[in-house]
Amino acid sequence: MARGRRLGSRCSPRRADPPAQGCLDGEGNGNYTMENGEVWVYEAAWFSGNGTLQGEPVRCLTAQGQAACHTGYELDEEDRRDMTALRDRFGVDLLPEQGCPWRT
């Protein structure tokens, strides 16, 4: 059985190349300015992920980077399932608010 999210109206593949050169700091971290003006920092190490999409190799965020990007907001049921999948498949440590209450 294939793992991961089925592509649909809520999810579409995106390239995960490091941000444009002007958005990287001296250590290779990516600085993303959100709509509210706050800057979210993508740690340089997070850009080292690899995966496959429809059988083709792709670069992606690491599992740790994906989990870190799911903080600071109210997670919905789909987010919680994704976090549980990251924990189960890659052993990512989750924050209490990222886990599914019906599953340990």
C-alpha cells in the first residue's frame, strides 16, 4: 500500500528547493516572511530530505522539518494524522499538541 497523502484539492506537490539566495542567511537557513510579517526560519538541515513522487525522486523537507512546520496553530484532524504518520514511519518526536489523542 502506498504511504502519504493522496493528492487532492487540499494538497499539491511543491518543489522544496532551498529559497532564493536572498532569503538564505549566512548559515543556509531559509527565512520566510509570513502574511503577518513574522519571519519563519527553515533550518538549513531541513532542506536535505529526499523522497519519491509518482516514482520520481524529489527533494523535500526532512521529516523533522515537516513536523516543525506544524506548530503554532490549531492542527486539524488531517494535520494530526500526518504528524502521527511522521512519528510512526520516521520516529519523529512530536509535541503533545501534534499527536492524535486516540492513538499512542
